[in-house]
Amino acid sequence: MDNFEFNPELELNQQELADLTGIYGQPGFKVLNKIHRNAVDWFIKQCINTDAADKDKVLSRHMQMQTAAKLYTLLLDNVNNIVVEHIQGMPSTKPVEGAPGLDFGEDAVEETVI
């Protein structure tokens, strides 16, 4: 831990972007997301079940619940944004017209190969 450097900027290489995009589309990602959401729900339940008379504990658990929810939201938003940006930056898979803008005119005949 001596070499730990706090760096909130995230830089992913092309392989990491491809890996994340691949995972994102898999059914297992929905399962992982469900597990993460369940962890947040646990903090919410702890807060709800705290004795209202114990103001310090209520405040503490509320802060924990809020932190868990914000972390979950930040994580999911970051993954969504990274994947969308990666997909939008990929080359199009749509077929491209061979000679865009080239007009052969009305007299052009399309040859049919049988």
C-alpha cells in the first residue's frame, strides 16, 4: 500500500473497453447488478429497522445507506456511460454504398447474374 496514489480519473485501454462491453451484454451482468442492488437494499433495511429513539445510530445508518446508494448509482452510471461511448466510437457495421454520390443516370441497367 506504500505506492497507493489516489487518481479519480479512469483510463481504460482498448482491451479493457472491449471486455467491459462484452460483459455488459451478458446475462450474468444483470445478475451481478441484482446482487449489487441487494447490497444497497441491505443498508436501507438496516436504516429502516433502527430504533428511532437512537438518533446517533439513525444518522449513522442513514449516512451508510446514502453512501451505498450513491456508490451503486455512480458505478452503474459509469459502466453505462463507458459502454455507450465505446460502442458509439466503434466503426459502423452498416453496409456502405460502394460509390456514394455516384449517379449512373436513368439509362443505367442493372445486370442480373443467374
